[in-house]
Amino acid sequence: MNMRKLQVIAALLAVALGASGFAASADEMKTYEITVKDKVFTPNQITVKAGEPFRIKLKNANPMPVELESSKLGFEKVAAGFSDILVNVRAQAPGTYTFFDDFHPKETTGQVVVQ
């Protein structure tokens, strides 16, 4: 096989497996549930395993929308009042990552601790 074909195969494999280096279906990802009510995330900190993708299920217990966002974790999604959303997060390196309600970024914050 020539070098160009190997590069194309490697690129396709990288896309198929994702940045984490392995494929994981949404059903295989661990889901962490968080509720937001009155500008407070409960729990306001979750601990996840390094190197594994995961999912956050946010339950908005407010009548107004919230926007769950984390620039470091690479997500931004609006939850209408009294609704739930799911956010898939790629595998991360160890560290502490902040998430917040973009409508109240200084008051409504939480953390993902990756170990």
C-alpha cells in the first residue's frame, strides 16, 4: 500500500474513533445528572474518569431557559424552561474544568473534575 493510501486510512480511522482514540457509542457513555434551579447546579461538581467520553444530562427546574456552556469542554446548549438536555463530552485529560449558565455566568457555575 502506498503512503497516500495509508494517510487517508489513518485520517478516516481518526475521525471514526474520535479525538479520544477509541470509539464509544452514546449508550456506552456514563451519564452524570445535574439539576439547575434558582441559579444553582446540584451537584455543582462531578468527577469523571480521564480518557473516557461522558454525557451530562441537565434538568432545568426553572421556568426560564438556561444555557449550559463550557469552552474548555467544548459544549454550549440551551435548555428551555422545565426541560432536560443531553450534552456529549469528549474524553478529557486530568484537570478541573468549569461549566456555567451563560445567562448567569458569574452566579451559576459548576466543575467537572477529571481524574
